[in-house]
Amino acid sequence: MPGSRLSGVVRSEFLHFRPSLTCYVTRRSISSHKSQVYALLNFSRTATSETPSLHRDCDINEIRNLYSGEIIERRPFVGREEAMATVGILSERQSKWGALPLEERVARIRDGVAYINEHRKQVANDIVATVGKPLSQAESEVAASVKKMQYLCESADEALAPRMSTGQRGEIYETHRVPKGIVDIVAPWNFPMFTALNGAIPALLAGNGVILKHQSVPRIGDWFARAFGTEGVSRAPLEHLHIDVPTSSWLAASAAPIAHRVFTGSVRGGREVSQSISARAANLSLATPFVATSLELGGCDAAYVHADLGSEAAARALNSCARFIVQLGRLSNTGQSCCAVKRAILHSAAYDAWCALATEEMSKFVAGDPARRETTLGPLYGGGAGGGGGPKPPPPP
């Protein structure tokens, strides 16, 4: 797992969940059992800022349990005026936070991390309820998140230290990291804890303030606020701002003191983020019209099975290949990952053996209620039957 770099300009190496396996087979026909494997693999899903459990009803955010279909929470969205006021107050708090010694910022963020760790079971349960992620996978996400945040705290001193360099003529340059200001983070629904922390924690450690928009999984946004918010354990300048997409875009394009936008999600969402900051840049009345962005958008991953794996000597390697592609590449998080493998390109020499192994691996997954520990395949957005029979929730607008 690559470590994140922290800096005053919020340069962080995100641990990318790039998109993702469709099974393309050449030079062979597809028989009945092979067609079943093909259908299971031929599913495309990328990380997105829109949530499958979100149904917009006027100014109310309705959150549904994807497995049962029931509405588990109705939460009103914050309006434009309140959102602008919140960002203004946060900007003032950020100035004081950025002036604190790094050691104090690190210590206070560590307290917030400890809080998340102490409540890791409750955090995991909220992920299960609102995302539909199987319990064991939700617990793994929270554990990995805690470990990543601890690493970021440990690395902050070195990452944010001044840099000395020498020019061509022997001159000495000293580079200091300074906070940018307010960082606006739009987090996706499929890995709600891990993707949000990748931007939020480096930004806070570097002395910035954070606006967190977690519209799709607001309960996880609440956990960030309790741990790292202005009224939370860390008393850091982080606000979980429950706003919808139009208000978020308006805020970024307005005179709000936002210095950087971080977005993880769909290509369409990335375009909307870029359009909002372009509109801001075109506003000649603003003193600070330019906003930097960090976009981590959907892609298209593929797996290639070479002819060498079709030999008898390579049977063990082929078995590992099929297990990896199915378990981690295709069905991890029910395939709802931007790094899910979307294509398996198979050489004809390995086709039959690979399809048999892939079918065997597929059969090991247990679909059902994600809250049950034995479940390894949770509900799939787009059809209630994908989760084991729960009713289908209404689609997002």
C-alpha cells in the first residue's frame, strides 16, 4: 500500500481504486456453462459520487438499506446560505489551526483516529446498513482506514519538513510547506471511509480546513465529524456539510473561500467538478478565482491470461490467477469497485481450464444479507435479487 504524502498544498498519493473485468473471449465459442461465467464477469461498475441507496425527494435525502429496501433515514439537505456561512466560519478556524505547531495537529488527529478505532464496530455496521457491503469486508475497510490514518500521522513530520536544494550555480533554496486553506472533498459511496480519509487526513495534518460532502453515505460523514470535526474529538477544522450536487457545484463556483477540490467518483462527476471550477475561474469579480483539483475517476481494468498458463506445468499458477481475478478482481465489494476487473482476455490454450476454475470460485460466494457474517456477496445496485431477494430500491434521479 503506497503511503500518502502530505504537504501544505495537499499533495497526497491516493491509494487508487481505479475501475475494472468484462470477459472477452476470442477464437472460441461460449457453451452454456461458459456463458454463465461470462454473464457473471461481464458487469461494469465504477466508483461514483451518486449512491444506489439515495433517492432525492425535494430537499430530503432518503437513505435506503439496499438489501431490505427499507428507508433507514431521511435527512434534509443544507441550503446555499447555510453552506456559505459554514465555509466562512470554517475558514476562520482554519487560520488558527494552520498556525498550530505540527506536533499539536498530529496529536489531535491521533486522538480522532483512536476514536474511530474504538468505535470500529459501529462504523462497520453503518457501512453495512447504508452501502450493503458484507460485514467482514466493512470491518476490513475500517481496519485498513485506521492503519492508513496512523501511517499518515507517523509520516507527517518528514513529509511536511522544509526541503533544501542547490541550484546550478550553487545557490541554496529552501522550500516550506504552507496550508492552502479550505479543501472541499466529495467522497464516493462504495468505500466511504477509506476514500474520504485519503483527502481529509493529509489536508488536516498539513494545516488546512476540510469541507466533507458525503451525501451518499452521510452516517460515515458523521463519524468523520465526531472524530475530526470542529466539535469532535480532534477539534480540527472539518465540517461534514450535507449538501446536494447542485449546491456543491454552486458553492465551488461562488466566492466561497475554497482553495482545492478533491473528487473520487465517476467520469461524469469529474466533468461536473471541472465545470464548477471553470465557472469560478471565469468570474472576473473574484479575487481568488482559481481552484486546484484532484480527480480520481473511473477507468477500465482488464486481466490477460497468457497461453503459458494453459500448460500442465502452469496449472497451479492458473488456479491462483482465476482465484485472484474472481475474488479480488471481480467480486470484491460485490464488484462495485472502480478497480474491479471488467475484462478477462483469455488465450484459447487456457480458456477451458480457466473457465472451469472461475466457475468453481464463483460458486464459493454466498449471497444474502450483508449483516450476516457468512455472507460474502452483498446486494447489487440495479436489482434487489442480487443481494438475496430484498426488494428493489427506487433508482436515483
